[in-house]
Amino acid sequence: MTDSSHDHVPSRNRQRFPGISSRAYEHPADRSALVALRRLTGFDTVFKALSGLLPERSLRLLFLSDSVRVSEAQFAHLNTMLLDACYILDLEKVPPMYVTQNPQPNAMCIGLDEPIIVVTTGLVELLDEEEMRAVVGHEVGHALSGHSVYRTILLFLTSLALKVAWIPLGNVAIMTIVTALREWFRKSELSADRAGLLVGQDLKGSMRGLMKIAGGNHLHEMNVDAFLEQAAEYEAGGDLRDSVLKILNVLPRTHPFTTVRAAELKKWAETRDYQRIMDGHYPRRDEDPETSVSDSFRQSAAHYADTVRTSKDPLMKLVGDIAGGAGDLGGKLRDRFTGSSRNGSDSPDGPGATDGEASGSPGSA
């Protein structure tokens, strides 16, 4: 059942996904962007041609010389998890993995020619076995999706932006690219969270890991349901001013907010798509060349339309109203931006008054 490159079996009985394509778990926004990029003739060649400019060799030498490489002799339990994750997602070439001294819990998958995985000591010390298994699966998911190339580019451009900050136009141009890459990066994190769940196959473990990343090693003081309620409150709370602040808060980040990640992962785990994968019905890698770009964009568009339709965020509600041709948009915009509500005497438009009252209520929490 195993091939020569996977002389290892998982430590407990979990479903394996032979030949699985990363399309099976990729977030719609992430998947459509990657399919389009992959189908552009010479795109990967051009990016990899930048290797002479990018500090990839320097990074590899840095981790080799100043971190601990995971193996049977070092961090053996992490080595087992890495082999398990590659076995389950059928990733033939196991990426090198390093543990680096840093109290901040973090992990990353970088590299142009070949991905490498790096985890910090802060993360290793924070998580238990099942939580860590989900993180290792998360990083292997990045490797399978080919994310490491674009993530390395982002790291390089972010560093370059700091170096040329004194050049007005140069910095603006680079930061425009960085901002776009960060938006993709955040969506790629949602994809990798799904890969982590496919590897760990323990939703509670994934949830605990995200809670610990947010609140530290105090599980006895935390509750998954209450943590997910925070995500719902974050999405629905406030008025348009809060919606704008949310956007401004997330722009400089490479990762979505932790409560949002937990809510997104739980939502996906409850879908038919996830169950079909677990039942063995999923896109295969050998089908990737025939993937339709237009189909992927349609799926992405449908996802965003559904997000606008179902979101409780005031800005998303307003977008839905505009798209639906709702009347009295000027009044709606004023009410939602100020957080005020109009009663029937202030406006003859009944629906407008009702909407104003509804938009003000979430802010009370």
C-alpha cells in the first residue's frame, strides 16, 4: 500500500488521499488565483528566474547553520508527523523541516525550487500532538499547493519595500504588489488550514491549536464555542466605521484573524465538499492540466456572492443592498456609517428604518 518514498504509516488510523490535488481543499479565492497563475505560459519560469536576486540560498544556509533540522535523530516526534502528513496528502518528496529558536509561535513554508518548512520553538512548546499535527499538515498543504514560491516572493518584496522606503514612487509600486500578495496570502492560509484538517482529521485539535495561538497555553480558561462566538460578533458588530477599521486592521497582516480562521474551518468541516473528500471523492492531481480557468473563476465569484449575501458585516450588507438595487441608499449609508437608526417619523421608507435599527443593534455588545 505504501511506496518506497513513504516507508511510514500514520500513528493512528486516518484516511489517506492518494493523488489528491490541492484543488480539493483550496479556498475558492486562493484556487482561482493559483489556477490562473499556473496557466500563464512561463509564469513559474519567470518567477524562478528571480532566484538570482532572491535570498533563497541564504535562507537555506541560515536555517542549516542556526536551526535544528528535524530528523529521526532530532525532534523525532515532529519527523513522524511530517512523514505522516506527506503520506496522507501523498506528497512524494518530503520537504526539509527546521525548528528555529523564537518564542513567538509561528510556522512557514518557503522556497522557490524546493519548499522548506520552519517552525518556531514557541509553537513546538505551545501545542500538543494533535494540535501540532494539524500545523504540520497545514505547512505540507502549502507545499502541495505550490504556495512556497509566492510566499518567498512576498517575504523578499516586503524586505525590499523597507530598504527603498526613502524612494517615494519605488516604495508605492512595491507596496502595491505586496498588498495584493498579502490578500492572496491570507486566502492561502484558509486553504492550508483545510489541509491541516485533512491530515489531522481532528476538528477539535485544529480548533484548540488556533485558540492557543490566540490566547496561549491556557485551555482550562478557554472554550471553543465562546471562541467561535467572538468570530460571529466580530463579523456582525458595529457600523460602517467598524467595517472600514476591519479592512485597515487586516491589510498589513499576512494571516487572517485567528477567530475568523477557526470559524471558516468549522464551516468548511460541516460542508458536503469536506465529507466527499473524506469518502474518497476528490479532484486528482493528474486532472490538474485540464482544469478550467473560467470554472475556477465562476466558483470564486459564486463564493463571494454567497459571502455578500450571507454576511452580517454592515459593509457587506450595504454592498448587497446596492447590488440588489435597494432604495434610499443615501439614507442607508448615512445610518450605517453613523450607527444611528431612524424611526418611522424620520423616514417614510419603512424598509430603510428597519434596516437602520438592525444595523445599530449589533454594536451594543
